[in-house]
Amino acid sequence: MKRASGPSVRLDIVGLEPRIFLMCRENNRTLVQSRGKERLVSTESSNLAPTNSELASIPKDQLALYNKIVSITVDFERAYGRGVEVRVFERSSNKLLNTFLRGRDSSLEVKPTFYVNGVKVYTGIPNSFSELDEAIDNSFGRRD
């Protein structure tokens, strides 16, 4: 019996603007490729200068947060292999949660929530992929 083709691991990030995330991701990919294949290790994306004029108009601290999350998702994809799908949403599909969060939209604070295969694993911005990976392990009961 053949398995349905689709992602074996899905990482959903709620609370980010998908367009900015995709621009940062493309900027990251372009800069990593321009450095050559020998340096395909994860880059500390907060140092990456934006090549897109639209990215240049985003406040530097917000851009640094998006670049950090992009870097973490790149590491996530490498760690979990080919069957990974990363999706970014500005708002949750949960209407009650959106109503609650709407009152907080006035703050510019970026506080995403990470879900793996529909399970909430982390809220906020992880310091590194390792921190997110540890939260995933704890959420799924895989402890050393």
C-alpha cells in the first residue's frame, strides 16, 4: 500500500506576516547561495543585509526577529528532512483566539506561536533551533 504523498512534519507559525517572512526567507536563501556551497551551514540571519528595497523599509529590530525565525525554520527543515512543510499565518484559524488577540494588535510586539502537526509547541521567539527542538520533544513526550 502506497502512502499518500504529503509532508510528514508540518510546522505552522501563527502570528507573523507571511509576506515579510517569505521575503526574509528568499533574502536569506539568496545570500547563502551567493556565499557558495561550502558555507551551507546555518547563518546568523540577523546580520544579513536586506537585498529587497521593501525589506529595507521594515524596522531593523522587526527584520532581525523575522530573520532569526527564518534561520530557525531552515535548521528545522534540515533536521527533519525532506518531508517538512513550513506554513506561516498572520492569524489563527481559531476565531475566538483572533478576537482575543485583536485587542493586542496595537503593540508592534512579534510573538508567534509554533505548532508541529497541529500541536502547540512554543510561544514566543526561540533563542535557537535547539530551544524549539527541545520544546517539540517535550510536547510529544520524547525525553532523553
